[in-house]
Amino acid sequence: MWTRQHKERNTGRLIVPALTVLFLSYFGFHAYHGEFGIYSKYQLQDRTAELQAKLDAIKAQRVDLERRVQLLHDGTLEKDMLDEQARKALNLSHPDEITIIRSPDLSN
């Protein structure tokens, strides 16, 4: 009588663990790199810090401009401020003065 011996294959035992590894890797990848993942959170924090720095610079510029406007109001008109604004607008100076021409600084 002929007997056929079956050798058990281990491939059937590896299907469920392999699918589990693929499932976990897919969701792990997207948890880190996805639109709402960990990496995106760090990018948003960097962007927030950058925009906060710009906001602080703009607020400082606004405070400076408000201070300069306050000096031009009636009752508190400063002669130096008036003289500076008139010379800048008319592009004039006294003959005995030394004029230093500066390029406008766009960062301030």
C-alpha cells in the first residue's frame, strides 16, 4: 500500500501575521506623515512661530507709527517732527546743513 506523506507548510501560519504587519505599517505611516499626523503638527508649530514673529514685528511698527502720528496732533505738535516731515515732503534743507541721504529701509 502506498502512503502519501503530507508535509505541513508554514505559509498558512504566516498569512495572518503578515496581514497584521501590513495593516499596522499602513496606519503607522499615515499617523506620522498624514495630513493630520505627527510631522504635520511640527510643521504647523513652525509656521505658527514664524507668523507670530511677523505679527510681533508688525505690532512694533504700528506702535512706532502711532507714536509718530501722536506727535503731529494739534496741541502736542512738536517743532522737530513738523520740521522733519516738511523737509522730507519738500526735499529741502538749509544751506548751512549737511544732508545725509539714506535709502528707505523696507524692513522697519
